[in-house]
Amino acid sequence: MSSPSGINHTIITLEHKSQKYDADLLRNVYCLIQVVLSGPRFNSVADKLKAGVHVEVEGFLSLQQGRNGQNRLVLHAENVELKT
């Protein structure tokens, strides 16, 4: 997918699962979030991404309005590291 200005965007869905203590109780944490990889610097990483690959993503959160008018939270990646 490309932006109107011609910047290439790769969209992936990140699944997070963990356990954290909250008020002395162990909680299961789970979420799915869309991640936007923008520009050519992510081309080599995007080619290696597939279901089940572990990654660490740093970036910023933003509200994005879909074509249906619904707002959703997306993570715009600034750094993506493949984990082995």
C-alpha cells in the first residue's frame, strides 16, 4: 500500500500475550494491534515477517479513521527487531 505522496506502507497485525501482576494478582494480557511500517527502511524486515515470527517493535500510537468511519488505535513503527 502506498500513501498519496508515494511512501510505501506495510501493514501487519501484532499479537501480544503476556502475564503481569496487578494489585498482587497475576493477569493475562492479550491484544491485537495493527502496525504500520512506513518507507523503504523496513523493506528487508517486511520480507521476513510471517505468522509466528517474534518481533520487538518501537514506535508511537496514533488514532486512525478507517473508511467506514470507525476509529482504531495503530502503532507506527520506528524500529522493528526480529527476535530469535
